[in-house]
Amino acid sequence: MRIATWNINSVKQRLGHLLAFLAEDAPDVLCLQEIKCVDEAFPRAEVEAAGYNVAVYGQKAFNGVAILARRPIEDVKRGLPGRDWADQEGEDQARYLEASISTDTGAVRVASIYLPNGNPPDTPKYDYKLRWMERLTEHAQNLLTLEEPLVLAGDYNVIPDPRDAARPEIWVSDALFLPPTRERFRALVDLGLTDALRACSDAGGLYSFWDYQAGAWQKNNGIRIDHLLLSPQAADRLQHTTIHRSLRALEKPSDHVPVSVDLAV
DNA sequence: ATGCCTGCGGTTCGCAGA
């Protein structure tokens, strides 16, 4: 089965691209981030007509995550345990959605993750990012005790390694690449998770995001920040990881492209 | 050194993103 993740940067602006991707690539599961709408505004009818079930955790204007799946979506959980950290206005941020997807050989647990950006680093936004990462790690530790196929997929807003940026020097003071960020990402992976792309390739130049500004796409000035982290039971079944680069060349693209894994289940 | 773009809310600008 194919499980994909995509920061779509507004599902309303990108509905055409979304339906085309579902039709042409036909992933079994698609985790979306930055849908930027409330639950009621998600284009559920169009996505269901394309053959997908939908689980949404949205909010007004910002953030928002969803899980689309051809098979039934069960045991849906909105937010990290204990509710998400409140922002300065006291509202919860819709950044984590988890569910179980049935397969012929058992269930796969999937999470759609939109990890906080954290910039600028000398502000509470960075503290929020680091604490969110610690809460995610604590939750992942609990999920791993289930010893089931698990895919933690999403926009982590983390550049794990210098080879994951075309120009690492411009990110050295950025919340996506600062040592505390990378250390916490490493701590998450070190629980026993596998970075699916790195299990398939050691190469540089494999990016999932290109900024809209300054011709980043045309210069291939990209970074790899969208990741699928696999439990041992999922990693054992990993066949392939794909970065769907061509979507960045479309008219009115998202600044991120989908990344997918093929699992032998 | 700064802004470069894009989406959103709400109004022609500010905020957020990365």
C-alpha cells in the first residue's frame, strides 16, 4: 500500500491539484497539512467522489490536518494527548491527527503531523516548537509499545542534516535547522523509527519544499522537511520512497510536494 | 540589509509561513 504526505498550503486553493494527484497516483492513504479551513469547509464531497474516506481536524485560516484513505478510517484521534499547547490567544492549534487504516493483513496506524515552524527562534514560537516536539516524542514512545505498523507522516519543519538543504549555510540560524531542533528530531528517530527516505537513499539533492520567493524552485534551492517515520513493523515492509517533485512545476503549486512510501501490506 | 511569494481575513494592509 502507498501512504503519502503533502503540505497542500490551502486545500481550497489546491483542490484541482489534489483531485489530480488522487486520480493519477492513487495513494491508499494521503496525509494533508495546512488545509487552512475549518472541518465544515473541507471539500469532503469532491474527495469522497474520488473514492476516499475523510478525517479532518481543521481550524480557521491556519494549520489544519486531514487523513484521506480508500479503506475505512477508524479510531480517529484529534491532537496530541492532553490537547495541543495553547497559542497566545488561548486557542488550540490543529496540527496532529491520528487514525487506524484497515488493510487485508491488519491495520496500519497513521498520523498526519504539522509540526510548528518555530521562527523567529528568539521568541516563544521556538519554545512552542521544541515543546511540541517533546510531546510528539513522548506520544510516539507510547505508540511504539503497541509493536504495530505505524507511519508518522507530515511536515516536520525540520532539516535533519546538511545534505537535506541545497544551501545549508543559509539555514544555520533558522528554527528548521538549529541544533536544538535537530537534536529533538534525532531523539524522536532514536526511539526506533526509520526515516523512510534515508532508508532508501543516502543521496543529497532530495527536497520536498522550495520557497515561493527568489526563484527557489528554478534554482533548485530546496530543503527536505516532509518526512515519513516508520515503526520497525512498518520499516520491515518498506519497498520504496517517492518524492513527487513534478507537482512543484504546476500552475499555482503548493510550496511543498507529496512524499510517499510503498509498504508490502 | 531587506524583500523576494502566497494565502487568509478582511479591507487595499498585517500576519504567518519557511
